[in-house]
Amino acid sequence: MRKFFSMVLTVILALGATAGTVSADHHAEDKAMVRVLHASPDAPAVDVYVDGNAVVEGAEFKASTDYLKLGSGEHNVEIYAAGTKGEQDPVISQSLTVEAGMAYTVAAINKLDNLELKVVQDSMSVTEGMTKVRVGHLSPDAPTVNVGLMDGKDLFSGASFPMVTDYKELEPSTYDLEIRTEDGTQVLDLSGTTLEKNTVYSVFAVNTADNLEVLVLKDYTLMPDSMPQTGMGGTAQDSSSVLPIAASVALLGAGAMILYRRRAQEQ
């Protein structure tokens, strides 16, 4: 009986070691995180293909995806007017190189006649207790602008199309901000903008100058005692493959103990 129990225990320990190996291998995946943003004001809905595979279908102006996983290296990105693949040439066909462990925003920008991709690297870190934000000028006909506190100093200055500023860390709070021209004329009222702690934001100015608006995207949220979160809530690392294995190990261990006790009682 002791020999039987020892064999079962050996199997349990072996499976436990395998679970740890699977977890480590999974988290070491050679992946980058990429999200797609439709920021062209007069372009129709689009389909986005990466290496010939559809990753976005029917995306309208101002739509953005959550972060998608891509293997590191070079990829071919093609953008078609929705439903036209196989009938028309892509409106954009461009190579994109990404690195494992990095996150990127790939935005379709400019007007339809000059459609292009803007690729920027996103931040996946923030000082605990702080907030971090950057501004992207993606309005093709809007002038150079500053973003700052109403009746106060500029937080970002000299932003012109298609510039994306560096990130700036701030105290988390609700801010009365505005977009203004360099001579101080208000272009867009952003009063009541709430920036939460432990969160990284990208604020993109989009649409045409006479209809200027902003898109506020969450790049990252630091979750204490938990997995880091990216984008609209997707985990940066997927632990789903570990849980079934861990549960199986626990159940097998419990079953072995019950069987052992029953055998002992029968003797």
C-alpha cells in the first residue's frame, strides 16, 4: 500500500512540475501587443488584415480594438474598404515590425486620399499612485495646438499633425483642460477630464478642425496584487492554460488520498 501511495504521489508531483513548466513557457511567449485605431475622418468602414488574416472587420471611424497578440518580427498589414478584399486592392499595404513584450497603437490617419498608418509605442508602466497621459494630434487639417489647464499652464505644447507627444505623469485627479491654439484661442473644451491613479492614457484629437473631438484610450492599468491590465481590460498575459492543470493536480491528489484511506480501512 505504501508503494501504491508513493507511486501516486510521484505522479502528482510530476504533474505539478509540468504545470509550472507550462506556466513559465506560456508567460515567455514571444508576443507583442497591438491595437488598431480608425482615425481617418472621411474613410469608410474598414477591414484590417495581418499576414492575410482578418483581425478587424467593419471598423467605423473612431473605432479601436483591444490589444491583440502578435508574434515578434515583421508583419504585413493590409487595410481594405469593408467587404472589398478580393474585389479591390488594399487602400494601405505596409510592413509592421514589432518586438516581444512591447505594446503598439497602429492608427489609420489622414484623409482617404492620403490614408497612412501611424505606429506609436505604448507605455505599459506607471508609478504606483500616479497617472500617466499623452496626447496625439490626429486631425489632418487642425492647426498646431497646446493642451493645458484652463487659465493655466500648458501640459503639452506645439502638437501638430500627426504628432504624438511623450507621456507625462500627473497626480490623479479631475482636470479642467482645453485644447487651444498657440495664441491661446480655445479649440475644444475638455473640462471635467478624470485621470485615474495607476492608469496610462492616450488622448487622441481626431476628426476635422471644425468638428474636433477626442478619443480617450486606456493603454494600461496597474492592478496591485494582480495581473497587469491592458487596453479595455484584456490581461497582458493569459493564465487560462495553467488553471485547468492546477485544478487537475489538486483533484488527483484528493482522489489519491480518498483511495488510500479506503484501502487502509479495508485492511
